[in-house]
Amino acid sequence: MSFLLRRIAFYVLTAWAAITINFFIPRLLPGDPVTALLGRMQGRIDSNAEHALRVLFGLDQDATLWQQYLDYWGLLLRGDLGLSFTHFPTPVSEIVNQSLPWTVGLVGVATVIAFVVGSLIGTFLGWRRGTWADGLLPVATFFQAVPYFWLGLITIAVLSVNLGWFPSSGSYDRGLVPAFTGEFIGSVVYYGFLPALTVVLSSVAGWVLGMRNMMVTVSSEDYVTVAHAKGLAERQVMLGYAARNAVLPQVSSFALSLGFVVGGTLIMEMVFSYQGIGYTLYQAVSTHDYPLMQGCFLVITLSVLVANMVADLAYALLDPRTRTEDR
Amino acid sequence: MSAGVETDPGVARDAGPTAEDPVLEIRNLSVDYGFGDDPTHVLRDVSLTLRRGEVLGLAGESGCGKSTLAYAATRLLPPPGLITGGEVWLTGRDGERADLLSLSDAELRAARWRDIAIVFQGAMSSLNPVFRIEKQIVDGILAHRPRMRREEARERAAELLRLVGISADRLRSYPHQLSGGMRQRVMIAMALALEPQVLIMDEPTTALDVVMQRQILEQVMELRERLGFSVVFITHDVSLLVEVADRIAVMYAGEIVETAAARDVYTRPRHPYSAGLLGSFPPLHGPRRELTGIPGAPPDLSAREPGCPFAPRCPHAMDVCRTELPVLGRTAQGEDGRLVACHLHTAGAPLPEEVGR
Amino acid sequence: MRNQLLFLRNGKVVTGLAILGFFTLLAVLGPWLSPYDPNQVSDALLSPPSATHWLGTDHTGRDILSQIIVGARGVLVVGLVAGVSATVVGVLVGVTAGFVGGVGDESLSALSNMFLVIPQLPLIILIAAQLPSAGGLTVALVIGATGWAWGARVLRAQTLSLRKRDFVEAARANGERTWRLVLAEVLPNLTAVIASGFVGTVTFAVLSQVTLSFIGITPVSEWNWGTILFWAQNNLALQRGAWWWFVPAGACIALLGMALTLVNFGIDEIVNPRLRSTGLHARSLRRRGIRPRVGFTPVVREVRS
């Protein structure tokens, strides 16, 4: 149990750190982008909302830093992330709430698919080392080195612009009304296929290479030799003994590299104008909508933390050594 | 003890069973390490016979090829190990003989564990850390008896644990929850699951303390009496072998340099290396001897010199030892049932005291 | 010494270093090599590759090959600066954590794990977007400040195992000062790990910077391969079928990233000998009838010479 408790403590600490970083960034950086905007909004913004923005961006010169920090937490705990400048006067939290499910759906599903498929391919490559399978390694290396968004551009150019098989942007047919109907869900899957494919293509290589190297390492472990000595079927040795153990570090590195992978896949939303949180962040950046940027960062970070906890939980389920402390 | 006249293993070419009823016969086994153009020859023409019911000890310093021999004979040597020649004849329960090196994958898989089981060096690393003991024993049973029901296999696993003196409720434990000695017993129980004819034990007790060592050894010997399997016991500790083995084969630099009945090796070694090995370990029983050890280290097998590999460390090395490789043959005394690979025995000159007793 | 020779005999490493050398040459000599000024507009609007413009032109008739050649410097400088700064921080944090142990180790490890878990790219975007001017060097330093955690984590583990080795224990028992111990005994043994961390960070920095330029956070007048893609994306290069606008720049990024990855493979094989593929050349093995498999040692009865 203590493994999970330690992890939870770590995530609480990390969440606190992320929130605090979010508090300090606008205060520490030179320049003061918000004041000018507030000046332009003079009169159109109600005093409550203006106060929130002042707290969020450290314009409350009268209060002490500590008081500002407390106020900031107060706002967050009430779910108040300020007002968006570009979608004035929509609260940031509302915009974020609308876009988050799309990201969880797209990036989440695609990342899990990439992990599973990549680990399976890596298992095979590692097991069959020194055969033709090694020839797939340079291909994987290439895909690992390609920037995510560029791969997105290429798939759009080929599958959407040239062949016209898939739409190049959007997340569902705008002619449809969002509802739980077969037609709407079909449209979501159709529109999501290309971005998902790109996410899978660009992140699968990392899992392939990681799993392959772990398989090579694990294959020379004694318990794998024992499994062979026992005369188990090859499939059972490969999947049940070698891959079963090789996947452990793979899962923990899944947790650790989630932040990196999610960062990269969010860019994909920008390329495909997919209405998730990455696209919202992109729009916020290009329109200098600072409250929205801050809100997006917080939500992205907290979501990644939750995903991390799920991965840790999976690890605890897979490795009995984390569960039992007694001998 | 099954001492008797032994045929020269390098000469024995007929495939028929001999009078001594060999259960495992390794003939001229050669193994390379490295798939490249310049592999290391880690085993050269090694021949060895294990008779039914016998405990054969394989002795030598680490890096002499004892474990390599065991792994190669079962084709478990990991890449870049490569078997370049030889035969490994196993006599089945029905008396039929098969060359393990010529079997198809499926046949070899079937023979493993059923006919020949191995207890590996590190018990901690031999057990899969993420599975319960029960699953690891049951997996081995069910792989060979696909028709058996899981509960039956489970009962068999419990029975096996009791056989090695562990209570059956330990089946639900994970390896990390067991002590080192217990893990090794589990490995032994697992190896006996299908009542194999041959049990290869590769330094099974090296990591354990002396008391635990003795306990486990006694248990194995007792089980052997009861179940009647043959044992290849690999260790660098010759004085331990004298206790348990019927016969001993001494290995050096990937070759067998001496074979004889255990007591003979202990009291009257014929190869200077055997004599040196005996001087490196305190005897478990009997009068204390002065520990001398052998100066130097085993040779680097990737850079073989001509001549006897032991010559650089041998106190009695002659000129011929540096140019010609000695072959396994009779001793100078012409004793039955022993073989030695040493020029001292063919030179005709009087033997030095330590190998001439 | 033998390790270094081994390193250079590795085919992957040589390929990687050759590609890196090529791009370094471009970065140094770029302004003299490029056929045109990358900002010079011409009448040849959005023209496909031709004898006068080898990689075609963009929507205002600027030469794309020149943009790529000149842009190489921006990419490499940011990669190098970010790589060096992240490695310095990583070494400081990682080696300290591994060496001091106890509470200091716990808190430093927690710190680097935090930086690992917090998504870096959004954080970099957040910081870069709020800076008054996010030029190449600034971006490099921001990437360095957020991207040190992976290296620190690996170094900590490695230091921890080194600290327990005999020679370090011996030096410590001799009363050697800690900083001397670290400089003379520990750091030299971490060279491979530090190098691999450095190369990894450079890869990450290049990708991040290109991404930032692509979404328009860095000044669009500063040429790098991301900027080219920014212009291409914003002027509908995809929809207009102007493949020469976005394919070469992306291919250059991929090639550079691949070169760095190849170098890192070589380093990994030195650190972890199990990954070494020496002697495992699929074709020559097949010719000799060897099928390397785990659990079934190949038997090849060849005529011994």
C-alpha cells in the first residue's frame, strides 16, 4: 500500500507545484500584457471579474505576495480561472470544459492505442533479434525523429488534399447537431480518424524502441531461460514470461513520458484545427489571450497528472512487489 | 557407486546402450561464443557420460565451461552461443535414445523438464518475480500434460512443495516473499515436477550459507534415493562434491582434464589442476589441510595458446606441455575407470608426488 | 580508449555523426552558401522546384532552399544552447542527489520527477508567449530550464550505483574531499550517460523550438525550419499542393533528429552491452544457417578449419 500512498503524495505535491508555477509565471516575467488589455476593457468588465484577473496576473500591487497567493488559491478552489479576452465575457473554465472531452477522447484513445500496438511490435522485434525484423528498426527511428506536427501536415496533404478520403480539419460535420446518435458518433469517428492516425504514427515508434530494448534485456534473464527449460510453448515464454516483465519499465516510462507525449500530440490538434484543449491553447497564444493560456496549462497539467496516477495504478496491479511489503 | 571399466568417451562411437546404462551421453560437444568470424571456442570436444542413478560432479574454477556445458547440452545457451559439433544422447524411460541436438523444436520442448530438468544458479533470478510460485510450477506441469486439469496440477504442486519441506500454503506466495533457501527449494520442487530422469544442478547452493547448503544437499540426495533420478552437480567447490558425487569430472578451459570416482579424485588426484583445486577448499570432514590455492587465473579463451591450457600455471610443466595439447587417456598407473589429460602420464618419467600417490 | 574506438567503429554512430557534420557545415557557412537572400521577394510566386530555384519559392517568391540553408543555424544554435544548459543543470541536480543521499536526494528526485511529469511543451509555450520577445536564445534557455529532468534522473541512478563501487569507497576512506571525489572519480565514469543525456536534450530542444516557431511564438522573421513551416501552414501550402514548401524543411528536421538518435544508440550500446548487436548481422547469419533464438541455441555442424 505504501507504494500507492507515496505516489499519491507525489502527485499532490506536483499539482501544488504546477499551480504555484502558474501563479508565479506572470509575476516573474518582465512585461505586463494584461494591464493594457484591462485598460481597453474599461467599463465593459464588471468589478468582480476585473478583480479575478488582477489576482491571476499579479496586478494587485497593494496586497502582499502571500495575500495574492491566498486569493489566487481562493479563486482556483471556486473554479474561477478568469475571463477569456477573445471570447469576452465567457469564463475560461467554461471554454476549457468544452474542449477537454475532445482532447481526452482523441489524444487519450490514440495514445493508448499507440502504447499497446508499439509494445506488441517491440515485443516481437526484441524476441526476434538478429533476424529480418531488425530491418524495421531504422523505420522506427525515423518516425521517432519526425516532428509530430509535420507528420500531421504530410497526412493531410496525402490522405485529405490529394486523395480526399478524410476531412482535413474539424471534429465533426458542422451540419449535424451534437447528440448521442449513430450519425453524429460516426461523424466524430470519421473526423477523428486522421488526427488519431497521426498521433499513433508519430508516438508508436518510441514505444516500439523502448519495448524492443527491454525485451532484449529481459530475454537474457534467468527466469526466461528457466521458462524455456520447462519446455513451455514459445508463445507462452515470449508473452507470459519475457513480455510480461519487459512491460513493467515500459508502463513506468509511459507514466513519465506522458507529459512529453501529450505535449506533442496537443500540437496535432493545432494542425487539424481539432476543437480540443491544444487547439484552444493555440488560439489563446495567437490572440494573446493570457487568462485562457494559463487556464489551458493548468487543465492540461492536471489531466496529465490524473493519467499518470492511472498508469501508476496499472503498474501496481502488474507488479506484485509494489503491493506486498512483508516477506 | 557405479565405478567400473569405462570406455574412452572420445572413442565410443556406437549409438547402442552400453552395459553401464548411460542416461545422458555427451559426445565431442564443441561450443563457440560469438557468431562472427573470430568466435571464442569455449568448449572443445567435451565427452561425458552420466549413468542411471548416478551423481556426477562437474568441478572447476568459474569460467572453465561447466555451466556452458550444461546449458549447451540442453540447447539453452543464449546468443551468441553456438553449438558447432557433437551429440547429446538421452535415453528415455522407454529405453529409446535420442540426440537432443538433432531433435526438432517441438520434440526438444517435450523432452525438456520431462526428461531433463535444471536447477539454475541464482534462485532469486530463476523465479519470475511477477508470478506466484503456484503458477510457475503449474505452468511447467501443464505444458507437458495438456489434458491435466488445473486443480490436479495445483495439487501436484502442493505435493511437490511438501516434498522439499515447504508448507503448501506458500504456493500463494510471490518469490520476493520467500527466503533464499526457500526459493532454492522451490526451484528443486519445480524441477522434480515431472519426475525427470536427469537433474542438472548448476551451483545450486553457492549463494546460501553453509547450514542451508547442507540441508538442501541432504534433501536432494534423499529425494534421489526415493525417486531414482540421476544428477549432474556443477560446483567450483570440490570438497563439497566429494561428499555427494559418485564420480567427478574436472574441467579446465573448456575441456575435461580428469574423470574418476569421487573418492579417487579426492585422495589420489592425477591431474595437477585437480590437485590444485583440492588445495583451494577446506575439507568438510577429516583433518584440516593447508589451503594453498592455484596461482594465476584461468586463461582467456579468446586467445588460445598451443599446448596444454594449464601449462602456464602448472608447477610441473614440461616443454611438451607448451606445444602439444594433451588428450584424455589412461593414467600412468593404468587404473581402471579413470582418465586424465596430462603429458605427465604419457612422458614415462616418474610422477610428481601430488599426482602420483 | 578502447571504448572510444569501439564507438567510432559503430556504423550507426558514423552515419549519425556524418549527418550532424553536414548540418553543422550548413549552420556555419549558411549565409555564404545560400543562393539567395531568404527574405528577398521575387516575381516567381509559389513556383515548383526549377533550375533557378532548386526547392521552389513561397507565396512572395522567396527562395526556399536559401531559407533552409540559412535556417540551419537557428536550429543548431538553439539545440546546442538548450542542450548545454539542460545538461549542466541535470548533472548538478542528478550527481548531487545521487551523492548526498538521504533527504537531499529525496527532495531533488521529487523535483526532477515533477519536472518530468509536468507537460513541458505547454509550459514552454506558456512562458515563451508571455515574454516580450521570445528570440532564439531566450527560447533555448527556457527549453534548457525545463528540460533537464530526464538527464538528472538517469544520472542520479548511475551515480548511486557508482558511489557504492570499491574505488569510490576507497577514495572516500582515504579522506579525499567530496568535490575532488566527484570530479576525479565519479564524473569521468558518467561520461557516456551525460553524453547520451546531452544528445537526447538536443533532440528534444530542436523539436520544441521548431514546434514553437511553427505555432508562431518565436519571431517569424528569425529563420529556422519551423518558421518555414509556419509560413507554409499560414499560406495554405497544403491546400495549394505546394509540397516543396513543407516537405524539405520537415525532412531536414527528421534527418537531424535521426542523426542524433543514431548517435545515442551507439552510446546506449556502450552503456548496456546487452544491446550490442556485434556479430548479429541478419544476412551473414542466414547464410551460415544460424537462426539466433532465445532458448534454442543454434546447432551448426560446420567443418572446422
